[in-house]
Amino acid sequence: MTRDLVSFSDLADADATSLLDAAAEFSKDVRAGLGRRRDAVMATLFMEPSTRTRLSFEAAMLRLGGGVVTSADPKGASTSKGETLADTVRMTDGYADVIVLRHPLEGAARLAAETARRPVINAGDGGREHPTQTLVDLFTLRRRLGSLAGRLVVLWGDLRYGRTTHSLAPALVRFGARVLLLAEPGLEFPAATLKSLARDGAPTARVEVAGAEASFGGRPEAILIGAAAGGEGAIALDRDPPDALYVTRVQTERLPPGSGGARRLPTIDRRFLEARPFARTAVLHPLPRVGEIARDVDDDPRAAYFEQAEAGVPVRMALIDAVLGGAEGWARSRPAESRTPPLCRKARCVTSAEPPHEVAAAPGSDCAYCGGAV
Ligand code: NCD
């Protein structure tokens, strides 16, 4: 079993904590890691646009003293000649010691991890997950807030097609934080992920958001994971102020045709942050922002998003170093046996694009790649 990182759920709490601790060490001086991985090569296979994730992965490997080979333009790769993802991964497996994959289809990283002998790191698979962004987010939140236990974190924006919150929400819950899901209408958090959180014992309730009506132009509806201070059916932000606001953009590239409605959540600007509940709220965003946060917030001490982007390097240094150093998998990884998943064939799932012999069919309920019902 290799140390793949396909889903944040592959990591036990202790694995995640030790990665964050190692990242904190690297962040003191990223130059100090030079030489640790001088003999290693990392392949970045990016079949979807990226700036921060790819560059910070590559900078991280270079800071460790290793080399990087990259394929970041699907039009310039054999994918455009009809090569399957599985074959592309088989090739890359022979050229590098670790593979970092970003792909537009859900479950692509799982398929790659099943195919490769080397470790595979998921740098985003369609709208499904983005576990390394979650490590970056947790690193930034820990640095800002210390312990996450009991903290209130608002996840804001496109919670349906944005993959970052799909990895982050369960991680926050595992570290004891409370999560308020405040979605743009029609872009609500996936019901299946909410159900699995509830199955794991997290109390989940629909609530009205009170105490900041002027900022929101009313009382928006939200979902609270964890207990509310201040009554049934509502969360009063003036008495229970958010410790962090995690803002996301609408993922227009993944919206079904014709569904792109107008944004209804307000832009986060200085005026918004003047409201009392937000006096000490850290503002995070995985970036890129496209109008969700005004430029006038950038110099505000509550703005954490550029610091968050910079944390990508030490966090990914810690991850690459751990993945290359470990013969054994993470404590929570499942063994690489899932070669007989149900074949869901949904357009957003990798099973729709790969030939049947790469993704074997079997009767069952949930697709092992995208997690959707079959
Ligand atoms: C995010 C992504 O690609 O999911 N960006 C990133 O990796 N920092 C968020 C986004 O594109 O909106």
C-alpha cells in the first residue's frame, strides 16, 4: 500500500496533525528543507487550470531539492490523442516518484491511485475533493485561531460545485469546530456528504442566521453542523460570532448549462466587516476570487487569504516529504482493493470517460469513484 492522498478521509487525525506540525517547521524557513529529497522527481499532471496549487506543489518540491516534470496543458498531452487517464498515469508512474493529479472528473485521483505504483496526490478531482487545500486551510486556521475545538467557521458561497469545502467541512468537524454552511441559493452543500457527517455523529440542523440582518438584508437560511449557542432553529451571530469566514467563488465551469443565477450573498468588503459579529473574524478564500471579496479588505488584519496561499508551499513540502518517506499508507487509508466498484457512468464521474476494463463493474449502491448513487 502506498501513501496516496485521494480524500482527506484517508488521513487519521494523527496523520493530519503531524503533517501540519511538519509544515509549521518548514514554514519557519522553506530553504531549510533543501537536500531532503534531492534524489526524487515529482510529476504534476494538471488537466484543469491551476495557478496556486501547481506552482506551490512545484515550489515545494524544488525547496526540498527534488526535480519536477509537468504536464499542464491537456491539449499538448496525449489525452488529446485519446489516451485514457489510466494509460497516462501508467506512463507517468515510470518517470517520477510521486504523481500530483488535477482532473476535471470526480474519482480521477482514485483511479490514478489504483493504477500507479507510486503515491498519487489528489490536487482536485472535478467537484469532489481537494484534500491538500484542506491541509492549507487547516494550517492557516490553526495559525490564526490556535485550537479549532468549539470554533465557528462559516463556509460561504458555492458549496455544491466547489470542491474545497467538501474536504474542509468534514475535516473541521473532526477537529471539533462547528460549521455553518451558508450557500448561494441552488448551490447548497451535497446532501450525501451531510448525511455521512450526521452518520458520524455530528448534529446537523437547518437554522436561520440572526444577529447580522443589516449585513445580509434579512435572515438567510443555513445549515449548522455542531451545536448552536442561542436557541433552536436559529444561530445568533451577535452572541455567537464566527471565528472564520471561508469564502468561495461560484464554479461557473462546473455549473450545468443555463443554471448560472445571480449571486445573492453580499460581497465581503470593509463595510460588511464593520458589523459587530465580524469584529474578529478571519477571512479565508482558496482563491481565485472573482468579486466575492473587495480589494479594500486586503490590508485588513482579518484578511488571511494571501497568507493562506503562501502556506501552500510549506504544507505541500510536508506532504511530499511524508509521502516519499513512507512505505506504509496513512493510518486511515483503505487497502488498494477497490477494483470492483459499481460503474456509475455519470457525466461528472471518471467512470464515464475511462473504458470499462479500467473501472470494473460490480453490483452495489455507491460509486467508489464519485461517491454518487448508482
Ligand atoms: C480552488 C480549486 O481549484 O478548487 N482553487 C485552489 O486550488 N486554490 C478553488 C477555486 O478554483 O475556486
